[in-house]
Amino acid sequence: MVKIGFIGLGVMGKPMAKNLLKAGHQLVVYDIVKEKVDDLVQAGAEPAENCRDAAGRGDIIILMLPDSPEVETVMLGEEGVLEGARPDSIIIDMSSISPLVDIALEKKATEKNLKMLDAPVSGGEPGAVAGTLAIMVGGDASTFEEVNGILQIMGKSVVRVGEIGAGQFTKLANQILVAVHLQAMSEALVFAKKAGLDVQKVYDAVRGGLAGSNVLDAKVPLVLKRNYKPGFRIKLHIKDLKNALIAGRELGIPLPATALAQAFFEACDAAGRGNLDHGALITVTEELAKAQVGEDA
């Protein structure tokens, strides 16, 4: 079995790390929150003193961090991954960040005889717990083959989509699709409610047709129950759409629907709902329409 340095034990990282432990791999873990490290140690992992220590004791180093600044700090700091990782180690950045940041970091890793992949995920906390994430990988094909078995433990769909940065670009495309779909779902469900229809029956009627999707199947039942316990937080979707809009400007691509969805997400955050599940996006449209979908409506 492989020894893995795992850095970042948040909502997604902790269950992903636990799945690697259950599969029999040795883990050296680090997070700035000591209680999260302690939880993994109780599950069988070894604690690391810092990022450099975690990297130096692992053959593979996995990062699962909030955004680009955190990844840059963890990689480039005095106690960072590049200071501790042994030559020929493989770094897998599974955070969802700017593609351009991972492209730049991979160049620095190569200078130290390290290999690096970007491998962001989709599926939220439920997918992380179940080991059914969709993992989008960018980087060298032979390096990908070396770690494919590790990634398969955490995801049911693991696809190499191109060279370094391609995974992050793919994840941003994924987040555009999900965000715009959530906004469309919000408008459609509130439209049905305001028209006096039974929203459950409307959902049952459309889900088998062209409008049916995983997004609807995952989120409509939760909306009807007013259950916005975070599987993927609004704040994190705002971060991803920010990166998508920045990349769109750099590539010269207009993204008007993405910008609209971002505005609604930001309105949700401004109303104090940034830590709710992104399905709570519907609450903004409900308030504008003065019509609530779901229980107690």
C-alpha cells in the first residue's frame, strides 16, 4: 500500500481521507484545525507537524483546500509541500481553484523533480462520504496511471481530460452547468408554485423528459423539505463561479448566464445564507416572487 500525505480535512477532505484509510493506505494528515487531525488519527492516520512534514513522509501528497491562495501558501510557504516533498513524489491538487495557479505551481514542482496533477472533484459531501465523486484530472498521462487506483477509491468517475490545468477548467465548466441549472430550477419551481400547481407533481411530470437531470433529482426533494443542510455550500459555489468568470474574461468568452447565477448566489450570501447548501439559491427567487416552495408553504 502507498503512504499518502493528505493536507486539508474539511467537509470534503475528511471523508475522502477516511476512504483511503478504509482501503488500507497509510495516511499522514495535516490541517490547521487540530480537532480535524485528531479525528483522522483516531481512524488510523498519523499526524503531521505541518505541510512540509506531511509532504516529506508521503509518496503521494493530496491537497484538498478552499481556494487558490490557500493552495499557493501550502505549496510555496517555508513549511510548504515543495520544501518537504521527496524527488519523484506525486502531488495531486484536488482543490477547486484557478487553472492558471495549478499550471504555475506544476512548473515549480517540476523544477524540484516532483510530479503534479490537478484533480478537482464534483459530488459534494455525500459523494465524498460514499466514495462516488466525479474526479476530473489534468496532467501527464503516465503520472495519472500511477495514481489512478488511488483516485478510484474516492470517485466512481475518474477521467483524465488533458494536461495540467485541464482538470480545473473542466471543474469550472461543471460548476457553470450546475449553477445555471440551479437558477433555472429555482425559477421553474417558483413559477409552478405561483401558478397554483403541486410542485411535487410538476417535478414528477418533467423528471422523465428532456428537462430531467441529476441536479433536479438531488435538489428538488431537499427544496420540498426545506432542507438546506450543506452538501456544497453557497460560499464555495460563489468562489468557483468567480474563478470561472475570471477565466472567461482571460479567454475572451462571454458568460452572461453564469454572471446572473453568480449575482443570485451573492444575494443569498448577503442574506446570511452563504453556509447553506447551494440548493438554497431558490430562496432569492421565492422572496422576489413572494411564493415559497415546499413544506410550510
